[in-house]
Amino acid sequence: MLILIDGYNLIRQSDSLRRFDRKSLEAGRRALIARLAEYGGRRNHQVTVVFDGVQHGEAEESRLREGKIDIIFSRHGERADDVIKRIAARTGEEIIVVSSDREITSYVRKLGKTALSSDEFETIVNRVISAEGAPVPEMEDLNDDRERSPKKKGPSRKQPRAQRKAWMKIQKL
């Protein structure tokens, strides 16, 4: 499974990574990559992090690899969002896109792929790193944004198919 991450979005949504970002962009990136490398050591997923290269980027998209983590810097004038959308549209494999950007998440879901917010992903990563085998958050915990109605009997309690498929992918994290 491919986990595609909006790097700066995850850094700026995370309390633990944001303090490194305040020092410098490089410190924030290094802290994120170290955290993902630790996660990657415990899980066998392909992890790709995309960073913006809009202001100081090179003319061409640059790619690096640190351990098991693939790192992409968008080219000058291109946003990481555009790179993420392009990769998500091209890939036919199982993919989870990590971003709290509504534009990206709605685009990914329209493609029939799974999107996960930065906070939800960080929670899962922290659980995996802190205690291997700790329970994964329940579907209801990850979807707090919708209002709950009283429990109903019958098939109406069943999650929609798209949510069930997304949950199956998230459980693999």
C-alpha cells in the first residue's frame, strides 16, 4: 500500500512537529522524516512525502530517498497539492493520501481512493510507534465530524460502502 503524505500540512497540523518547524523548514522536514522512518521500520508500506518547492524549488521536480521513505519536492511554481493529485490519479494501487487540505481530500475521494486527515494519521503513527499491536482507533473515533443520531436498529446502522472500503485500508496502517 502507498501512503502519500502532504509533508508541510502534516508538520503544521502536528503539535510535536510544529516546534521543529518554528526553528526552520529543514528542521521540520528532518523531524517528520525521522518519525516516518521509525513508523516505516514497524510497517511494510511504501511511504512518499511531498513538499512544496514553489518559492525556492528547482526547475524540475526533485526526488530523494532516505531509508524506506521517498521524498518529492515539487518544481518551482508547482504546489505539493498538484503533485499529490497527479500521483493519486495515476496510481492504480491501493493508496491512502494524508492531508487535512479539503481540496486534496475531496479530489482523492472523487477518484475512489482513501483520504486521511493529518491528525488521524499522526494518531495512528504514534500508536504504532509507542506500542506495537495497540488497538487502532475505531471508525467512529476517526469520523467525529459528523453528528450522531440515536442508535437505530436494522441495516441503517451499516456504514456506506465507500466508508467501509476506506476503513479496511486504514486498518492496514
